[in-house]
Amino acid sequence: MQAPAASSAMGSLLFLLGVLQLLAAARAAYKQWIPNTNFETASNWDKERVPCASDVIHFEKNKVLSVFVGSTHAVTEMFLPLNGELLLAPGAGFAAFDGSWDAGCGSGAVLRFADAEQRSWFDPALWQDVSPAGGQEPAGRIFSVDEERVPCQYDDVIFQPQTSFRVNLDSSQQVIHLRSISLMGQELSSAEAWAEYLGGPSAPRQFHGNGSLQVTGARCPHSSGCACGNTQDGHRICASLLGAAGCPALPCQSPLRPLGHCCGVCGAVVTLDFTPDFDLQKYQDRVVQAWLSLPKYKGVQMAISKVHSAQTFLGLLPRGSVPVIQIVLVDGGAGEQAGTAAQQLATDLVGDITQHGAALGISSSRMEVATGSTLGGHAGGRVARRIAAGTVLGLLSGLLVLGGVLFLYRKGKLRPCPLRLHRLRDQAEDVASPEPVSDKGFDNPMFDVEPLDSGSAEEAPQELAPQAPPMFYLNPLYDPSETET
């Protein structure tokens, strides 16, 4: 009877530990620096091996270094830098080589310590996600966009115990904020503890560059999450990640470019507008449990985080940014199937938000899709964007033309053309009250000259005389012979 009770208690304990681990992961992300400057690391030497007794050890004279030594080494000859340090583990050190035979060492060679100056803080390849205990997190359904692969402003940074390092902090930010830093197995989670470490001899040899680290000890205060804070150094992240190779070719139509990511992706991006009731961790758990765990979505991966979406006026003039939740969905599909599973999951999420968005703290959602199929739903979005872009360009062209006309007018290069404009009221009076037709005279079909009124009879000869010669016509009603009698 006691065994089932013990089993039940053990199950409850494991469940509680699982919940605590999930809560710890929800509160903070842990990122560990991968490279080191240890003496025993083979990749730190130009010949890819640790020096042996008959080798000549050469540290560059003008290189600043902090090197951790974990064991004892026999040395024939060693050149040290002018500004450097050797951190010795308990029992570690160097002894002069007595010339005895060293198996596998041979006649010896010159080994040079590798240059660590260019190992950048903003290189995503030099960081890995780890658990709070320092173990590497297994690759799962959740991934991070490139800007979030390096430490964010509320992350915990870990440098492995029994190691030293050299990190380039060149940044577009004067201060790089972190929640905590663990060095040599000791966690520094307050500004005072970090300031004390910076005052020691090792910090200047381990960190260099124009940026500086600041430990705050603070966690993200919002249930909706916090933006990473690496946007200003996004170009450094992409340059370190891509190098000269650039982004790879993708099989989908018009790949999407998520915020904070260096290259396009095939799949879907869902953008959420949220209310103060939204809980990022709870919503992520909902998506993982309700959809990502389904067999049909086996190959789909998701990145979800708060980002700042830039706002513009007429698609041209910047007017700040607003925080939104960005969900990036990708899958392993090839050819026409690329992105189709991610598209279906995005459709399911939008449908769920339509029904339960208010209860989840989501006010609205938008979806963009890029798949390998020519029938993908992204074409409509492209057409709408092209129409909007054409409208903006048309307005801009009109403003430029108007500005050019005003400029020429002010410079005196352009003069207005005089126009004789009639008042609308006068035109209306002319149409409403035409002059009465004179009852004096008549239209003569044989003589196309309008009869003159009596008021102008005296002026007519003077006006007509210089303009036309005398005119004669035959009047069939008049017989000239009658005048002779």
C-alpha cells in the first residue's frame, strides 16, 4: 500500500519541478558565450593543437589577452604579451623543459596564440541558449529571430566556469543592458557587483570596444513581454552572421522578412495587436500544446516575441513605432510545399483569435504568407502594396511638380499668363436678359448688311466711309424709268 503513495508523491514532485523549470524559463532567457581564450583549447593555436614540451610558445607582443591555464605544462621557450594575464587554476602552472624525450611531441615547432580581437558580442554564432543550470537547450519547436539570438536587455549571460575570454563590444549603443552576468562560476546581478568586477584587473583584458555592459538585475516587467533591444545593432548582427555570402535562395514566392531577422523566410508571419491582459508566455504555451504538438505540424517551428513595428504617414514619412507581437512560422517543406504547413497553422491561429481573441487579450491580427505554390495567399498582399506604393508615388510626384512651379515663380523664371475672366454674375445676366430685338428695319436677303438704328445714323457715314467702297444693288421693286418722267 505504501508503494503507490510513494509513486504518487514522486510523480507530484517531478511535476512540480517541471512547472518550476517552465516558470524559470518564462521569466528569463539564458545565453552562454561559446569561445574562450583557454591555453588548453586546441582551436586557440594556429596549428590547431595544444603546445607540447619542445614547442616555442608565442603570444603576440601587442595583443591584450586573458588566458586561463587549467593544468601544468613543460615549456622550452615562451614569449609573453606586454599587456596580458595568465589565470592559473589550482595546481596549474609552467615548468622548464629538461630536454627529456616527450612522446608525440617531435622536434617541436613555433605555436602562435590565435587572435581573439574580432570575436564580436553581436555575432549570433558565438552564443547558445542554455538552461538556468548552464546545460545546452535542445533544438525544439521554438526558435529566435536573429536579433534575439544574442543577449537581450533582460537576459542572463553566462561565461563558462574555468574559462577566460576576449569580447569585442563595438556597438551603436553606448550601454548594453543585461539582467545578470556569470563569470568564473559567480553570478553578478547588481550594478554594484558589476562595477566592482569592472574595477579589477581582468575586465579590461576580457572586454574591449566602444560599448559598455550594464547589469541591472531587472526582469521584464510586462506580461506581454519586452522587446529585445538590439535593433540599433541589427546591421552588426547580420554582417557577422552572413558575411560575404548573403542570404540563401528560397523556393517560395516573395519570401517574408520578419522584423529582427536578417533574411527572408518561407512560411507565415502573424502580427497581433494586444491589450494589457495579454500574456506572452501563456499564449506561447497555448500554441505549443494545441497546435504544434499535432502530427500534421511536426515540421513547423515558431518564433514569438514583442517587436516594435514602424509607423509611417502615407507609407513614406516615419511617425514612430508601436509594440506588436510577431509570430514567425516556418516549416521544412521543399518546392511547392515550402511554407504550406506554416500557412495552415497561421490560418488556424487567426481563426482561433477571431473566436477567442478578446479573452486572450488580443484585439486584432494580420497574416502574411509566402509559399512555394503559385496559388499562395501572398499575391493579394503584394498587389495591395503595389497599389498603395503607386498612390504614394503619384502624390509625391504631384507635390514635386507643384514645388517646382512655386520655386520657378519665386525666382522670376515663370510669369502668370494674363487671362480675361468674366464674372459669373454678368454672364448670368447676359443669358437671362438678352437685348430686345429692334423693330426698325428688316433682314434683306439680297443685301447682307444690318440696318442701323436711328441713334447712329449720323455717325454711320463717317465710320463706313473709310472701311468699304460704295455699294450698289438692283431693286426689282424700283424702276429707274419712272424718275425720268
